[in-house]
Amino acid sequence: MSKQVLKLGIPAGSLQGATIELFAQAGLQVSDLKRGYLPQIDDEQIQPICLRAQEMSRYVADGVLDAGITGYDWIMENESDVVEVAELAYSKATARPATWVLAVPQESSVTRPADLAGGIVATELVNATKKYFERKNIDVKVEFSWGATEVKARLVDAIVELTETGASLRANELRAIDTVVTSTTRFIANKRAWQDQFKRRKIESISILLNAAINARSRVGLKMNVKRANLDSILKILPAEKSPTVSSLADSDYMAVEVIIEKKVERTLVPALKRSGASGIITYPLNKFIH
């Protein structure tokens, strides 16, 4: 192994699968996950260590890890003094931010946070929840929940629980009355490691690759052949990150056009291109896209 090594925290638990998949798309293969906390990666300058997202920021802040991936919610909860290298728009189920919501049973008479004054709120996100109620000048008792928090909603007055799709709240017949924290995944670094030339460059390289993989998920490549006479009309309907690539073909009457487009416009754009005279149209997935 190289003498210079970056100790990189990989989140264990619910975020692990999505993270490993993202690393693979970025060109970094993480394997031997059955070994527990010390998997392997195909880069001798990286030592991956699996830890729960809840504790990741503390270990990065303390220098046990040089960098790691965790949620903004746990950085807040732990009050960790770290460098936020990048926001990574991915999570365990969707690309949407996750939210910690203040929730009560459907049958509860509570309709607003102030109705909970003097009550008990259960959550895993204790510190952030306390600060939320302090900002609103509402006196409540916030208790730590060791799990199955949705079930406790009918034992205490309310809960603060993480939701990404809302499915768990609906399944437990709960309703959200406010948002406590909105959280996205963050790539963070230890402040001392960030000052180290090798480690900072390595962290920045990983950040570029991960964001490139995320950006590629919402885009596809598009290629087509276009008659020279139709080129101007085709270019007018093409959305492009910059200008499309246009090159001559062996048949001088035709041009090849290539561009990167958003996936969401592909289904309407391709038929429009066909109607405008484009031929040989192909679309293809991307592994990475860097702005």
C-alpha cells in the first residue's frame, strides 16, 4: 500500500448500498463489504472504513477519519466542525432531500408546534430538535428514541422522524405538522487533512468523480445524422449544455450532431428531431458528466 493514504468514511446502514453504487459509477470499486468495517477499494491511496452516518461527522472532526460521507442532519446534530467539501444529491431511495418532520397521529388534536407546549417529543435527532423548539420558544421535553420512533407517536405527544418518501408516516397513520430539518448527503473533510496537499487533492478528486456520476444520472447522450439543409432548424430545437458538436460525414450532404440532454426532455425531443428530418438517432447512458 502507498505510504500516503486517505482514510475515507463510507456510511454503513441504509445509505451504504446507494453509496457503493455511486462509487462504482464514479470508477471506484468498493468490495469485501462482508468484512464489516474495513472493506477494500481499488485505489491503494484510499483506506475505506464503514461507520454509521450518525457518528461519521464526529470521527471526521476528531481526525480519526480524513474525510467521509454523511447527512447534513448529523453534522448539525453532532455540531461537528468540519469542511463541507460538496453536497451530493443522492440518498437511499431518491435524489430528493430527506426531511425530519414533526409528526403526530392522525387522530391527534395537535395542528401546530405550539400545541405541544409542556409535552414530550421523541426522536433520534435530539440536539437539532431541541434547537428547533428553542427557536420557537416552545417548552417541550425532547427524549432520545432508540428506534421504532413511529410506534412511539401514540405513547408521547409527538415525534420527529426522518422521511424521504412519506411512506412510513402513511403506513403508521401519522401526519406531519412541520419540518424540523431538511438534509442532503454531504462529503466532509477533517480541517487538518484539508490543509495537507496530498489529502486535499485526493478528496477533491473523489468529489469531482462523485458529482460527475450524480450529474450523469439525469442526462443522456444524443447522436444523429442531419442533412445540411436541415441543420439550422435542428439546432434551434436542441437544448445543449453548451453548443452541440457538429462534424462532417463522408456523405457531404449530411452532418453528424452530438449533444448531452436532460433525460426528462428525451421523450419529447427525439420525436421532434425525427419530424424535423434527423436520422440515425441514438441515445446512450452516461457514466460521468462534468460541467
